[in-house]
Amino acid sequence: MLKKVAILGGGVAGLSAAHELIVRGYDVSVYEFKSIPGGKARSMPYVGSGKGGRRDLPGEHGFRLFPRFYRHVIDTLKRIPYENKTVYDNLMEVTRLDIATNTAPLQPLPAKIVVNKNNIALAKELINHKLGLTKEDLEQYGRKLWQAMTSCEERIREEYETIDWWDFIEAEKQSPAFQNIFAGFTKTLVACQSKVASTQTVGPVAAQMTLNLSTPGTSFVRLLNGPTNDKWIYPWLTFLQGRGVDYHLNAKVERIHCVDGVIRSAEITENGETIHIEADYYIAAFPVEVMGPLITEAMLDADPSLRGVQRLVESVAWMNGIQYYLKEDVPVTHGHVIFLDAPWSLTSVSQKQFWPDVNLSEYGDGSVKGVLSIDISDWDAPGILYGKPATHCTPEEIKEEVWAQMKQSLNVDGAVILRDEILHSWFLDSDIQYDEVAQFCTNAALLFINRVGTWGDRPEAYTGIPNLFLASDYVRTNTNLATMEGANEAARRAVNALLKQDESTEKPCEIWDMYKFEMGNIDVLKVFRQRDKKRFDKGLPWNGKVLNFKF
């Protein structure tokens, strides 16, 4: 008889766990709270925008991006059928990562390096003159990236976990441009201040992305070639259901019942009806702010370390998206724009250029020609129109504020990239709701952030409860970042722990090392980390100043 597994949560982690289990012969059921599959990765309709039999305009929690260093989720995409290919074939490379400021025209930065004299000259001009970075700034950042790359794992875990990114790169001693660019990027990466983010997380990721960005060949990041659910989530769900996965929508987990140190059932409200589900194994694939309140005293008695998960509930921030639908397509650039001076830490993508097979005339009222998708990463800073943080703005005010901040950075020195008259309509992530009485927003989908000193509270994918496993981006992983990649890796770890507990003979899921900075599958920095490990074991500080960074 097949062992039954109940997966609580149907986002990327839940779907990834379901995928790995169903192909290994388990009876799998998934319970997702929302009415649309995919969790924070989902796309969603702008309900009511479709006219004359057309589809509703596509909205997103935030645009989906797939950096070059992703391995776990990429492997999964390659195993999801899509028409005559796979979902992996729906990824498109971006070629630009441009920087918008309030004082200079849009600054181009290649996301896919082609080495030639023009690009080298462009990079030097951008760095030395238009961004305000000094030679000393670049040398300092290079030294700090080298330190992150050549430190042993033990030093990163134990020492750098206690140091925030601001202090690690010694930002206080550097220029305002250094602080804005190299310290400020954490807000767009992990939606938190550099004085909060752990260097254990930011250091390796910053080094990896910098190397990917500066390595010739392929782009450092890719995007889907259409709305997320159309190009990924729905094909994935179709594949899983075809293999036998029982996927439930509108299914809210109310309680997890633990008796005598074992999970006996989960109480779920599904479409207004309360049911109790029983399974051999349970995988909690919730985000941390959902899992924390579901932990009971009985669960803590069985595994006291779960108190750490309850403490992690405070380690969250906001990072949500807004879409502008345009009467004219405005590509801006073939990739991302980072709005360096925007108070709300905005990043944008002009979607239509990456959606070659998506006919926007089949959506809305048929007149939309372009979609500008923006992530808002700082919800606490005052805006430029109303002087209020985004958390205290109405949706209409958020729409006006983001549009104004983008115009301020794009329409510079006579350039006119955004014009008010081309705005057709807009859609704010439906997870954001404004309370008219309290006059502030609530957010139903928060982002876990790796604050200094929180590693000790982060759990493994297995627990002290033999039939309970955890699969979410707050779980300890090699990825060590709240991303789709981290969620997918956590799910693989949960499945592997379940297989071990079940004494299964099935092959475990593959888990990759991350941030090893390989060249041609050769770990070229291994010898430096081994040397640092010897120093660390002797209580000595890092001393890997082999390279002389000069610009």
C-alpha cells in the first residue's frame, strides 16, 4: 500500500516536494490556501479587466527572475513538460541591467558580457563618472568580495553570521556612491537594509552575482516568456495531477494535531467545510509567518527547537509588485532597471519584449500594448508625493507614487521615457490590502529575510517529530536566500529526510553546493578556503590578501 503524504502549502516548495514524491511512488495530496496555485510565485488575473470575452490582464506578485547560479529549480523546470519541450525552454536571457538615477540619463550596464572595446569603454565611463564611484571604492569592494569568496564555510557560518553587510564592507568609511550602490543593493535583493542583513547570506550571493554579471557568455539572469502561471505553474500542476497528485485550492490549514510526539492529523477548512486529513507523513511547506503560529505546545514538547521557527516570524519584510498596463509598449531596456535613487527601492522589467508569443490584444479591452512590472522593496521610506511610506498609502497613492518615482529617474536631462497619457490601467499585488479605518496596508505574503544572528533559529528540513518535515525558504539550505531556488532546495531536503525515515530504497533528490565559484566545473578557490579553514581552527582571522585589486 502506498504511503500517504500530506503537503501543507502549494507554492514552489509544496509543488517541488509533490513532484519529487509522486515520481517516487508516494500518494501525495497538496493543500493550498489561495484560489490560484503557485504561492508567492504565482501570477494572477486583474479581475474584471477582461472585456468582450477577453482574458483578464495578467498581474504578478512580483516579476519572476532566474539568476544564473540557480541549479535546483532549473533542474525541476527541465523535468516539466511544456508542449513539445519543457518549461525550461520558456526562459529568456536578458541582455541589460540598467541603472536609473535622478541626476543622469538611464545608464546601460550589460547583463550579458561581450568583450569588445566599446563595452570596456562603456563600463569604465559608467563606473568612473556616471555612478560616482571612485577607484578606492572599487578596490574596497573587490577586496571584500574576495574575502567572501575565499573564507572557509565555518567562518562564514559562525563569524560572518554575526556581522551585517554594512559593517563587513566597511561602508561607513566609503563614499556616498559606494554606500548607495554596494550597501544599498540588499534592499532590492533581500528587501532589507544592509545594516540588518547577515553577511553569511549577502557575501556569497553578492560575490556570485558579481562574477556572473562580469563573466562573458550567458546572461546573469533569465525571465519567463509569458505570465508565470501560463508558462510554468499550470503546466507543472497539469503534469503532477496527471501523475496522481491530489491538489486542493481554497484549503486553509487551521491546526496541526500532535499527540504523543507524532502528527495525527491536520484540520483544514476547504471551501467553507472543515475536514481532518490523516497521512503517514506531513510536509509543512508554509512561509515562516504561517508556520510559526501553527506550532503547538505538544509539537514543542516533541521538538523544542521549533521555538526557533516561532522567533523567525519577526524576520520578514515586504517585497511586492505593481503592474502598469500601457497604451504603447515602452521597452525601456532589454532587462531590468534598478532605480538607484527611488525612495521605495524600485526595480522594473518591461515585460512585452520577453513575451514574444503573448498577444496582449487578447487581454483586457484589447488596447493594451505593453506591461511595465515593478517590485517595491522598501515599504517604510517616505515617498516623494505624499511623504508617507507605502505601508500607509492607499493603492491609488501607491500607484501614483511609484509612477512618479520612476518618472523622476527616467525622464532626466530632457529624456521623456514615461508619459502620463500612455498609462492605460494598473494592478497592485492582491496580497496588499488597505484598511480604510486604520489607514494602513496589510500584506498576506511576506518575504523571509536573513537577519544577523538568526541562523541558529533556522531549522533543518527534518524535525524531532518523526512524521513532520519542513519545506520553505526559512529552512537551512545551501542557497541560504529567500528565493524560489531556496524553496525548491528545502523541498528536496524534506523529501530526502522523509525517504530516510521511511527506509525507502528510492534515489534521494540531488542537492547542489552553491557559491563555490567554479570555472569549468573546477573549484578554483578551494585551496584558499582550505588555507582559511586552518587559520579559523587556530582562532586566527581571515588573511587571504593574495590579489591586489587595482582599478
